[in-house]
Amino acid sequence: MNSSPQQYVNWFRQSSPYIHSHRGRTFVISISGETVEHAGFASLIHDIALLNSLGVRLVLVHGARPQIEQQLKILGKQSKLEQGWRITGADILPGIEQAVGQVRLNIETKLSMGLINTPMAGAALRVISGNFVTARPYGIRNGIDFGHAGEVRNIDCDAIKQQLQLSNIVLLSPVGYSPTGEAFNCRSEDIATETAIALNADKLIFLMDEEGVKNETGDIIHQLNLSQAERQLEQTQHDDATLLHLASAVKACKNGVRRSHLISHDTDGALLLELYTRDGQGTLITKETYEGLRQASIDDVGGILELIQPLEEEGILSRRSREQLELEISNFTVCERDGMIIGCAALYTYEDKAAELACVAIHTDYRKQGRAKELLNHIEQDCKSRGINKLFILTTQTSHWFQEQGFVKDDIDNLPIEKRKLYNLQRNSMVFYKSI
């Protein structure tokens, strides 16, 4: 173990809010056929078992594209993909069913392991498969007959919920059935999406080749709201698989799923990192605001105190008691990230269209990432809306940063009279101002 015991303890403590919030929640996890063949699949199975032991209700939806290709090759059959769909003639359907059955059996076998001295020891997982998906023919599109390719018609969510309430893991294959007794080859992404929507799941998670959605420079975009995600769908730098997963995530979030996640099977432990750390591993798509600025409320007092106390001890900020903070809370703006206060700033107004910017603080894990500047910009816009044309600050150790933001040094005598009376000579703070 390379990390120190204290690092392990810190990580465990930081993950505890997610352990509590995920217990009893329903997650739908889409596992691509490529993920099943990946060298790290056994570790992924262990992580899935851990989620189950932590009280997460799991529906797994597996794909089988590479396995189908391999099986058809063995049988001497050929199939074509058009518009992301496999043309499924009656002659190749048995081969598809064989490949899908083998993948399902492989997953069930790995989830049933319980050897001593393995991560699965004592897990005793129950995996339930069945005809939970009703499908209909995809039909003829643009003159192409897709045969036994199918799209989801209905999900038997009541039957799935019954199994989840018994702490069983439900495993769905990319095959749907019709009331007439036919089988249809469906896309696993569609089954996962429709299942998450039907169950009103808390999360829809896609495991795939790519690490997530990337920007123009190739860096991972860790959070997207719906409008941002839809703009990304219009970009051309993404491969077809990423676009398919992103479109599915957007659809799910538009239809009641709280959050969708796109993560890579290449990163060992990516599932746990995404679900049990604040910054995650892949790309999160959410209809909610994952991180944003808002006016503080009385419920934020504890979070603000925790944020500013280290800076008070260093002498960077003036000390504020809980009582003082409670009285002044309406002056504060906070930056919240997934329920945690990671930044704050306060604005105190005076006569003559002047205001003081105070108590600017950013959590140590999120500094040098532009959040302080974002807070300042927000405060300046607030000043403009109130008709304030002069913003001043008192600082002992951060003068250079404020100068970089356009503040210039000023004299104590130019402070509003009310503020001059409160000036602390012992701190000997420098005064800077900025015209708004």
C-alpha cells in the first residue's frame, strides 16, 4: 500500500457522505461487450459486489458486440452495421443468441465467486435474469430492413423492483421479447437508458472505452449540465460510441434520472472513484446544478466556518464567531460543489455607493482553478445591479492577487466613515479599491 494510513483514513472519511447517500438507491450500470473482454473486468466485478454490499440496488445491462462478431465469424456468418444498428436476419439470430448467452453466463459466473482470500469472499450475491424487456422490430428505415433488430417497447419495472427489494442484482441482456414469442437483438445502451427511466433510477452509468467527454484540447470534462451536454453532441471530436453514450445520458436525465455518468473501463477502480469521490473520474451529466454560486443561507454557516477557520488561524482573514456569521449570513455568496461549500465571499454595503468585499476563501483542494475570480465577477455584477460604483477590500497577505484583478492601493482615510471606525490598527491591513 503506497499511500499512508492517514491518507486512507482521509479518503474513507471523505467518501462517507456518498456511502450514506447511495444506500438504498437504484443504479443502472451499462457494461459494454468490450468491458467484459477487458483485462480489468474481474476487478470491476469486485467493485460491483462492493456496491451491493454497501446497499446500492443494482441493475446491470451488458452488451455483446465483439462477442457477437466473434461468434458469427466462427459460424461463417456475416452481418452489417447501419446507422449504429446491426442488420439482424433470421439466419444470424441464433448466433447472436449464443453470444449473448455466453456473455450473460460469464457475468453470472464471476458474480457468483466467493473464494476465501478474494474480494468476493462471503459476498453471496444473487443474480436474477429474465424476460424483463419487451421489444418491437426496428423495422425498415431508409429502405433498409433491419430484420430482428429491435427497439425497447416496455420494461417490466414492477418485476425488477421486486428483485431489487430482495437485494438481488438484476442482469439484463441486449435481447428483447415480443408478445408473439419472437426475440429481438437490441442495443444495450437503449435497454439501459429505458430501464433507468422506467425505474426512475438515481444513476445511469456507462462503462466504455473512452474516459468520458473531452474538450477541444483533449481534456476530460468532468461535469456537464443538460444544455452543455447537448452542445457537446453537436461537436465532431467525439467518436460514435461516446456520442451514443452521451445522447443516452441526456435522454435519461431529461426523463427523470438524476445523474448519468460516462467512465472508462481502462482505469482500475473508475467506478468507485466516480461514485465515492467529490471530483469523480469520468463525465457527469446532470439536470441539477453540480457546482455553482448562490446566496448563502443559515444552513451554510457550518460549512463556511469550516472553510474560513484555517485562514483565520493563519491570520489571512479576521476572526468571525458563529453568532456573527449567523447575523451576517445574508451578505455571503457561496460556491457549492455537490453539497459541499468550497468557496465564499461577503459583500457589505455603505453609503456613497461603496461596498466592501470581505472573507474571500476557497477550499485548499480547489484553489488556482479560477473559482476566486468567478466569485469576484459575481460580486461585481451584484454591485452593478445595486448601483455600487466603488468596491474596496482590506487585506494583509493577498494584495498581489487583488492587484492582478484590477484593484489599486488606497488610503485608510478614503474608507467610508463607518468602516474607518472599525479599522483594526493591530492587523494593519492594506486598503485597495476598484471602480465598478
